[in-house]
Amino acid sequence: MSGPALFKTFARAPLEFERGEGSWLLTASGERYLDFAAGIAVNSLGHCHPHLVAALTEQAGRLWHVSNLYEIPGQSRLGERLTDSTFADRVFFTNSGAEALECAIKTARRYHYAKGHSDRFRIITFEGAFHGRTLATIAAGGQAKYLEGFGPKVDGFDQVPFDDWDALKAAVTDATAAILIEPVQGEGGIRPVPNAFLQKLRALCDERDMLLIYDEVQCGIGRTGKLFAHEWSGAAPDIMAIAKGIGGGFPIGACLATEAAAEAMTPGTHGTTFGGNPLAMAVGNAVLDVVLEDGFLDEVSRKALLLKQGLAAVVDEFPDVFEEVRGSGLMLGLKCRQPNGVVNTALREAHLLAVPAGENVVRLLPPLTVTDEDIHAALEKLREGAASLSLPATGTHG
């Protein structure tokens, strides 16, 4: 139970962890849980990765915070490494994904304002999306359960059904500034956007002088087997929001943009106090040290295939519990036939940690450093949890 001093905004599981080792979390009494939640795709290199621990502790002994009133060398280095590895020319560092999305939204609006089109501020988004918890990002996400009770919805966002090209084209007007999409919806139920759809979005944005914004907060930093999920499509954005995996557990976000998209973001138009602080930059650079190593992303893809094949076998074995496997890389989901909250609890009782999502899906988001042994252990725990829910007549695939 959370203490009485805390807001009651989280329905927390009755678990406390004292320490972590790789893909595992340990309670004070020594119980071991296999962590396939990874802090909701945050702990990209697992718990207590020695390179991250060394980078953070070394920086902590030198300098924590100076604000963006001064030059921060780690920021310049991480920014250059991100732009060298992506479509982008400019980076703005934040503390979270929601802040990165706020920057992306402001950048898109400012782009058109600077060109003399202040009436072009509307952004098209997609049903099932999740872009954060600020007033602007809940409006962008458009989900009623997150909007309820917070007053009028922030104006400027037009939602269309997922993967519906005709609806999208019908929503574009002279006031449309940008299109915002997650290449793989996370909270929405591990729904990858077809590559052809992203390619068509890129062409449409070019045709109409609209900016294409990707939200890769959850699906970025190697999670799908490439540094960013959109790379599978070859359709680059103008602006991209990232967070989660880039910090490996330390709060870091960033808004990446082309020179043209970011040109109007001049001194005074946007800011942050903590964003890009020396501690965060030390960790972000350490994460890239590992993720950009030769062969690392190939290993992610290999392990992802091992896990996905194993999950398919579990689905076959327990058809009354699971319906299908979806997703790509190490961003996978199990569509459940039983309520996903019930399934998630059963997995937790088997000492496997997962994350519920939309469309009655349970997400499996292991660290990118997960081992083959961890994957085999997870599949056994999945079977154990599913068996506790399965009807006596099932258990074999006929």
C-alpha cells in the first residue's frame, strides 16, 4: 500500500523491490521476479548495468546541475551522436516523453507561424494513441478516460481511426500543421503501423507542406531491432520525440528535428530548467555507448525472434487464455481472451512482470540485454501463469 502522504493516482501492485540485477528484480526478502516490464520500456539495459552505474557515479562526483544558462559538454556530445545516427539536425533535451512531445507540438506550430501561417496549428493524431499526461498531450492522445475531469480539451488536435487512409485524407485541411503518430502504439495495444502507411504519410506531408512527427518514446532506442522503429519503413520524420530507453532508467527525453523544422525555435521560444543536465547526459551517452556497439541491435532482433516464436507456442498451448502475439523486436504483446488485468496478476504470481495495454493486451518489454536464459525462464513463467487460468479441458493444441 502506498503511504497516506501520496496522491492516489496509481493502482500499484503490492510489491516493493530492493535491488535489481540485469533482467531480475529482488524484494527485501530475496524473492526474484523476472522483469519483462522494464519500467514500461525504460530500463533498456536492465538493472544496474555496470557501464551506466559507472557513468552516473563518476558524473555525480563532479557536477549535477548548472541549468541551460551555460554550456553543457555532455549535451553537445549526446546531441551530435543522436543527429549523426538519425534524420535530425537539432536536438532539445527534456526530462520526459510528455515534455518531448510538448516541444514537438510547439516546434510544428512555430514552423508555420514563422512562415506567416499562424492559422496552421492543427495536428492530426490517431485513435489508440498515447502521447503523455499534460493538457496538450492528453488532447493529442484523445482518449476520454484521460481527458475526463480536466476541463475543455486543448484545441488543435483532430483524431482519425488507426490505419484508415481515407479518414486521414478527409481530415487534412488548410489549417493542418502536422501529423503525429507512434510507429508502434504501445499503450494502444502493441499495434505497429504498416510501413506502407508511414511512407504514404511522408509523401502526403511533403505534398501539403505539413510536418511529420513521430512519437518514439516507447518504441525507440533499439526496442524494435533498429535504433528507431520508423527506420524499418524508410520514411523519416521532420520531428521526433524520444525518452524512456535513452536514459536506461534515468529521466531523459529529447525532441529531434530537421534544421528546417527547428529553425524558428529561437532563443526564448522554449526552455527547461532540468532538461539536459550533466547527470542525464552522462547516462544518455553511456546508453548509446552500448546500443550503438557493432552487433548489439542484431542481437536484439535475434533474441526477439526467439521470444516471439516461444510466445506463439504458448498461445497455441493456451488458446482460452491468449489469442495472438503482436508487435516487433522486444516490444511484444499478447492479445488476451481473458481480462488482461487478470492475466497480468496471474503472471505476477508466477514471478513474471508484464504491463497491461489497450485492446486487452499484456505487454512484454524486456531489457534489450535480456539473455536467452531469461527468455526461456519467462516462457516457463508464462506457462505457469496461463495454466492457473486455463480451463481443465484445455492445455493442448488440437
